[in-house]
Amino acid sequence: MYAELLPVMERQESLLATMIDLLKSLLPPAARPPEAKLMDGNDVQALLKISRNTLLRLRKRGELKPVLIGRRAYYLKSDIMNRFAK
């Protein structure tokens, strides 16, 4: 029974992806949602050239707000770029 449903579900998924792409192309550039890029702690440390302790200190002070997914902390690249833009 599941084998029969798999091709149907794959076609529906493909159709939905096509429809989403079409709708995104119809939006003017200013109305398009920005793509949110998540970075893990190692990526943030490499980008900012800071130690793990400094990253944890920034997080504890509330200067960097993590997005928790499961037990892992991720950071929005846009937040980091806005906070540390020179």
C-alpha cells in the first residue's frame, strides 16, 4: 500500500515546489523574504575570529541570541553581520 502512495506523494511534492518557486518569482524583490542562513558556533567563531569562551560570553550577555534546534545552538548570519558590522 505504501509503495503505491510513494509516487503520488513525490508528484505532489514536486508540484508544490514548482508552485512555491512560481509564487516567489511573482513577488517583487523587496517583498521577497530574505533567506535566513544559520551558522553553528564553530562557524561564528571562525567568522569573528573569537574563542569558544568569547562566544559563550557574548551569548550569556545576550549580545548573540541563538536559535535552538534540538540541543544545538545556531545563530542567524544576518544577526551576526548586523551586530558586528564595522
